Amino acid sequence: MTQTTLIDITNAIRALAMDAVQKANSGHPGAPMGMAEMAEVLWRRHLKHNPTNPHWADRDRFVLSNGHASMLIYALLHLTGYDLTIDDIKAFRQLHSKTPGHPEVAITPGIETTTGPLGQGLANAVGMAIAEREMARTFNRDGHHIVDHHTYVFMGDGCLMEGISHEVCSLAGTLCLGKLIGFYDDNGISIDGKVEGWFKDNTPQRFEAYGWHVIAHVDGHNADAVDAALQAAKKVTDKPSLICCKTVIGKGSPNMGGTDKVHGAPLGDKEIAATREAIGWHYAPFEIPQNIYDAWDAKHKGAAVEAQWNGAFAAYAAAYPELASEFKRRMAGELPTNFAATAHALLDKSVEKAETVATRKASQFAIEAFAQTMPELLGGSADLTGSVFTNWSGSKALSATTGGNYINYGVREFGMVTIGNGIALHGGLIPYSGTFLTFSDYSRNGLRMAALMKLRNIFVFTHDSIGLGEDGPTHQSVEHVASLRLIPNMDVWRPCDTVEAAAAWQHAIQRKDGPTCLIYSRQNSLFQKRDAATLANVAKGGYVLSKEAGEPGQLKAVIIATGTEVSLAMEAQKTLAQEGIHVRVVSMVSTFVFDKQDAAYKSSVLPKLVPRLAIEAGVTDYWRKYVGLDGVVIGIDTFGESAPAPVLYKYFGITAEAIIMAVKKMN
């Protein structure tokens, strides 16, 4: 192949990027144009993938962490033969197109993760690399390496400025993730101009300090140099590798290349024409010659590589039939056949033992039960294992040298959540992780991305309110539960006892279309008795825990409560009944699930025209959707104080007495 032909092959990326951005009149042409040679080397010479089967289990994973450069990956997917047509490219950034402004998983074939918030794609890649290694440790046998792929990630200056890059790259180095290879697009430009005014890190030394293998000072526009660096990186198996590629943003644009003007705006017709002339691309917009398509086409090679793997897997299945079956089950995201029986036994045990414990402890009971029969559960905590109880009797921390089912994330809440997202995206494992609820703020955008991507990722948040006591307002969650409920597609459970904690875990594990936040208390929470019918309704998110006494029609109010406040509602109900005031108690353990029930069920729980009161040790506004403007909400709309939990509940008026007084005023 001549150099001219190779130049044309690479320039196809530049042409598609600038044409699509120009047609959309928005987008980021500079980074795709600057990373074209890096992409050509990886995608045409090294990447193991099959365009006709984007979900092949042993494909290499490619992550574009600097997701604003989306036209790079769209061009690559289109050129190599994925189900992404030139018309899809022309529809860049348009409503319901397969080429949205930033890459979105499950929208575009071949996209491994949704990126755009800088640094998170890098974190997802770390998670994918962890998943690859743990799956390999679990399933590979001598002579049978059915899990054997790399994770590649492109990143820019912005990704490395984000604090999350420190969290996840530090951990990746500690864990010696040898099959993680990063490409740093060092073009020295961000939106505000030359980054030297605000980003002067010595990136190679920084990553060497993390424990990475670093290849510095690579000419990102010299394909042979990039290829040599990548070959060298693949030979280092005991460290993740970073290839630092010096590039020119908007490479090829004679008047805008190397400047911030080409970062996030179309080049304009005049500059595009000048660029075409400068790079020798003499074709109309969106026109790719057939010989260029032929040079890029990866369908035949990809099918051959997958067929080879299929043959290897067949031999593996013959030698290890049970392992092969388990591998297929886990990669399909299916639960073990005994899952339902395990969940039923856990619920029965919770009812039988009737324990009054902190719900964080009740959560640990559930983890213990499920983890014994679900090897795909991969737990972890941000340096709070002994407080959030995310471990169980069989927990084994994974390390650089040994496999395990638990990750000690260190004090890295944001990194923990986003690495978990990458683990979930990879497949074969169900991640869960824990920290204090107030620290969910650190990981907020990662939680949002989990919901956006509809990932099965489980978040355990304990110390859920002023009930944590003496650590004071810095640690006492007030607005957090409500804010998590506001994230679209985020399921949030705040159980009141061991029964609801078990049901919450069951629901979280079963859920395939999104993440779940499990909110648990530090302080003890009273066990609540239920009959069989009531027990069955727990799974509906909100249910009548204690029906009103008296004759039909004597219902005076409905008390809605969650978590430890349920016991206050039950106490108030008992006192009010003695005075002839009949109320019912509704445990609203998951508003997300309750809201999905049919109208008949919801009205049976919350009858119309009956006054309602809600109580939760958090901000009050959220509950207006259930109690209405005329209803009453007992909560806390200020920050907390440092004192023992019982003192705080009384001080802030979150008591049974407050419920009683409010109900009397309502009638």
C-alpha cells in the first residue's frame, strides 16, 4: 500500500467529520481530524472486533472518553462496516438519529459506553479492564483462553483535567491492569484556548507515578510511530499503558488547525474547501470512494476472528461443559435458576427472625444470601466496608495478583460508581458498591450516567439521615434521597426493616433496565409484622403496612412513611386509634416502583379525598406529589446538627407526637 493511499484512508475520517459537523451546523470537528492517524492504526491494524456482531463476547472494547469527538467513532463504525449508513452520518445530531451529539450505548451499533462528561469514559474503561481480567480468572483454563481481549481508550486534555481521571488511573495502576491501553490526544487546546495557561501537568511522569507503563512523545500523525508504540504497549502485561500522542487539533485545516476555533464549531464552507485542497481530498461531501471503503472494511476479518473464537469455545465447552454454560448465562445477564428460591428463603427467614437491626445490617443479610449463589456479584466500597456492610462471609478482595469478588476502591466515590458502570457494560458481572449517602454527591454524575445507560449497577448508601448522629451536618443526608429520586430511570428504595431490605435487594438484582439506589440506616429500625397479603405487596414499592381500624368510611388520614420513620408512623397510628381517630400507614419503600403500578392499585393504597401526611427525615418538597398542597409533610429543610440520633429526631420534630398533632389538625 502506498503512502498516498494510506493518507487517503486516514483523510476519509477527516472528510466525514468536517462534512457531518457542517451539515448539522454544530459539533466538534477538531478532535476527530487530529486523532485520525491514531484511530487508523488501532482500528485497522490491532482492534479485535466484528462489525456484523457488535456484541461478540471476546471483542476488544474501545472507549472514546473525549466523547465530543463523536464523529471520529461514527466515521470508524461506518467505514469498517457496522450498521451505520452514510445517511446516518448525514443525520448527525438530529432527532432520533443513530448518530447523536455524543456517543450513546444502545443507540449506535458498536458504541460500548455513553461518553461526553469528560473523564467518565476513562473510568468506564478501567471497569471494563477489571471485568475482563476477573472473567478470565474465573473461566479460563490451561489451553482454553476464552476471555482474552484488550480495552482501549482515547482521551484528551479535558479528561485528564477532570479529577475522576486521578481516582481511576491511580487504582488502575495499583491493580496492574495490563490489558488497558490508553491513547492521550495531546493537542494542547481546549474550549478556552491553549491549555498551557491552566494545565501544565507532566502527564507522562504523573502516569508513571500511578504505576503505568508510559510511552511518551509519540508523533500522533506518524502512523508507523503510533503502531510501534501500540505494539510495545501490548507487550507489557503487568501494567496499564499510556501512549502520549502529540497531535494538531483540526489537522489538515490550513487556517484553523491547531487553534480553539476548530474545537467546537463547523469549519465553514470556505475553510472546508481549503481543507479539501490542502489534504488532497477531491470528493464531494459525504462521498467515499469504493477503494477507501474496501481498505477500511473489517467485516470479513472480524467474522473470521469470531469464527476462530467460536471454534475455541466449542472445544472449551466440550472440556468444561458446566463452565461454558455458566459463562453464557452470565454474559447474557440471566440470573441463576435458583435465584427465586434464594429470594423466597431470604424473605421467609426475615419474617421468621423478626429482627430489629439497622437496615444497613439487614442489607448485609441480603448480600450474604444472594452472594452465596451468585458468583457474578462483584462488591466494593469506598474505604467504608466496616460501616456500610457491603461485604459478606465469602468476600475476597481482588488484587493485582489474585482474583476476587470484592474491590477495595479506596476513598474514590466518583471513581467507584463509574468503574462499576464499566463493569456492568462489559457483561458477566453485576457490580454493587457502597458509601455514606451524603457522599453520593461526589459520584452524582456517574449515577446519572448509569441511569441514562440503563445499567444494572447497584448502589448501597447508608447513614441515610440525621439518624447517623454525632458526625453532624457534614455527614447527615438531608436532600440526598429526594435528589436521587429525581434522576430519571433511577430506582430508589428506602427500606424500614429486614423484610423490605431483602425485597429491595431482590428487585435491584432482578432489574435489567437501570440502576438502583438502596438507602439504609445506621441506627436500628423496628421490625414490622405483616400478613401474607401485605408481604406480597412489598414488591409494589408502596403498600398498606397497617390498615386503619374501625368501620369502613372511618378513615381519617393516610400516613406515608419510609425507612426508620415507619416505626414513628406505626406508633402514632396506635395512639390515635385509642382516641378513636383511625389512620392507615403506608410504607413507601420505592416511589419509582409504586408510580408504575396501575391506577386501581395506587388508589387502593392512597384513596382519594382522604387527608394525607408524609414523614421522612429529609427535605419535604418531594412529598407534595403524594400529599398535595393541603397535605402535611414532616421532615427537615435545614442542615442537621451534631448530637445523638434520638436527640436530633426530637429537636427537629420528627416524632410520633408531631404526627399525632398534625393528624388532629387535619380533621
